[in-house]
Amino acid sequence: MSKQISASDAKNNFGGLLEDVAALGRVEIMKHGRLVAVVFSPRALGSVPADNKAEAQDAQWGAKHMIPPALARAARMLNVPSEFDDE
């Protein structure tokens, strides 16, 4: 089950957003009538079916981390090497 809220409601009531995500597993954030973001709980993210190895790896990191490890490493680099593969 999911819930839709406006972007301004998400901003003004962030604590409530987190409670809804924890209870429902997924909250969709709408801005001017269009979907702009989806917030998943780690439990809900782990239950997403994985069709291939890359998707399975993404589901695994979701239980422990907010962003994939490769992107976290890239964010810590001051000068990203030109050969860095950011997929």
C-alpha cells in the first residue's frame, strides 16, 4: 500500500512523512499534480523483486545504506577520474 502527499506537506511535516513510510512502506510525493519522488522504507525496498544481478545488489544495499556504495565513493572524491564509470 502507498500514500500520496504534496511536496509542501512532505517538507512541512517531515516527521509525519517518516512515520507514514515506516507504517506503509512507500510514500509518493507529488508536485503540481505529477510524481516527483518516491520514499521507500528499507523493508519495502528489500521486497522489490530482482530480475537480474544488478537489481539484486541494489536491493541488498537498501537495507543498510541510503545510496549505493559506488555513488557514495564518487561523492567523496574531490576529482573524479575520467575513467570512472557512473552507469
